[in-house]
Amino acid sequence: MQRTLFTTPLVSPLLKLCSRLGLKLAGWTTKGKPPAEESYVLVAAPHESNIDLVLLLGIAFVLDFKLYWMGKDSLFKGPLGPIMRWMGGVPVDRSKTNNLVDQMVSNFETINGLVLTVTPEGTRSKVERWKTGFYHIAVGAKVPIATGFVDYEKKVGGFGPTCYPCGDLEKDLAEIQGFYSTIVGCSKLKEKRAAAKG
């Protein structure tokens, strides 16, 4: 895999320092640690704001893990392509939606130390059900699922428990979502504050 912002000399240490200072000045702390395994699927939830990405990148530098994210292949064409890859983007051919899981599983087979970040809501809008592609990718690639989070109420972000999929989707999903039931995202915090005002 080509060099990313996490592995670029001079840039990476500078971003790590900026992340530590930025999170500290903003009153954020980190909790937990990445799985022992080099490769895993990282669930990033709840995803309710663009600020989530900034916080996630900062947390990644502080906790010293290198993440990748999925993006539609059109983002990687033309002059922006190298920049998107440098930022950790992995192109996905969305015209082959039924093959998305296979595309990502094959990336785990060819990229050592792949930490693939997935937002299971699939959107920043409120959803009733999570998309389960992240689970099928983990099962297919035989890698664990890490629970990454940002809690806006407690101003803490990091890792929750690691899930080792047993193949029972409903059981594993209930376990994973159970962890997130107490995490307060950006939108949920605004709702709580509005309700408290009256």
C-alpha cells in the first residue's frame, strides 16, 4: 500500500503533535486501545457530523493506529486521486454493489495492517437499522471488529470492546450495538441540551 498521512516522514510526527495538542485544548481525552491484531474492521459510530472525521483522525494519531476508509472510485480519478489515497482512501466500485464485500475482503488479503473504517449507518442522518456490510467484510477477511467511538457528552473518544465474529449476525450485532447504546453523538447531545432547556 502506498504511503499515507500516517506514514509520511515529517508530516506524520507533526500531525501527531498537533492532534495531541488540539484534543487537549478542546478538552477531549482518549480511552481504550486498538486490538492486538494488525488488521481489523473499525466501526466508527455514531456518525452524525463532519467533525467526527476530524476527531477520529486526531484520535488515530494519539493512539497510534493507521486507518483507511472506503470511497467511491470516482474520487480517485484525476489529480485528486493521489491525494485521496494519501489520506487513506480505498476506492470502491459502487456499480458492483453486490461485490462490495468481496472487494474489501480482497484488500485485506493484499494490504498488510489494514484498518478499514466503516460507518455502519451509511449516512449522517438518523437511521433505524445499520448496514451490515462491515460485519460480512470482517467475517470474509477473518478479522476482528473494533468499536471506535466519539462521545460528545463526555468528550472522550477511542476504542470499546473488540468483537470476534462468531458468524451469528444477530448475536454479534446486538453485542456491538449494545456498546454504542450509551455513546452520545453530536446530534444526540444537541437534543439532550434542547430538552433540558425546556
